[in-house]
Amino acid sequence: MEKETILGTLIRQLGLSGFQELARVSGVPLRTLVRYDQQLAKEGRKTISSWKAENIIKLANTLNKTPGEFLDWLLGKERYNGLLVSPVDQTIQGVPISDHLVYEELLNALLINSNLGYVPTTKDIEEILRKWKKIPKSTLKEIRKNYMYSVIYSLAQSQLKPTNTK
């Protein structure tokens, strides 16, 4: 089975039948869409930089997104309260994080703090990772264990039903 292309995913998400229908609803010429799709399949996401801005705007409008949101989607990036995150590349603010557990924990911590207005720079992320590596593994294991206990406790509490006080 062939892997779905990025534009194929777009077509599926819009509930369209194929490239012809995408061309019709977006106003982007069919040949252009097919060329974009072939470039993406062959050379990857870097080819998006050669796309005409006019076509990016048309496709974004088709999705009811801003051109920036559409480009983030095309590039596999996500933004959360100012954080630029790529689950595909496992990066935060462009900084790659090889350990998936560290990536998830750091992302969760940053999301909590971004709600308070803190948006780290690339240098901040690099500094956090440098300091993270200095934490003894036994300490991290204990922190993770305590966190899991708190999650389990919260879940158990949410399942409790108030008793009738009649």
C-alpha cells in the first residue's frame, strides 16, 4: 500500500474525491497541484518554499486557515501558545530532542508555563536540556513515579461519585 502524500491527506481531510475536485474548490490549477504533490513525494517538504504565495493562500482559504497556519500544517509544525513544536521531527522551538520521554515531559512543562505567558527561546530550550542532562537518572525516575501516582490519584478521584446526603 502506498503512503498517503501530504496533499492526499489534505484531499481526504476536506472530504474531496481527488486532485480535480481540490483544483475546483481551491482555484489552484490541477497541473500545479499534481506537480506540488510529485515534488513533495520526491524531494520532501523543502519544496514548499518554491510554491507560489498565491496558491498557498488559495489552499489556506479552502481549509479556512491563515496562510501561516496552512504552512505550519504542510511543514508538520504545530504552535501552542507561541511554542513552535514538530511532533514529526520531535523539536521544540526548532531544537531537536532525541529522547521521546524528555520531549513529552518538556513539552508538557512548557505548555503549562506558556499559559502563564512564558515563551522560551531556542537558547532557553538548549539551556534547559543541558541542565536536564545533569539531573541524576534516579531523581528523574522518582519524579516520574510520583507524577504517575498523582495522575492515578486524580483519575480515581474523578471517578468517585458524591454520596447522597439525605
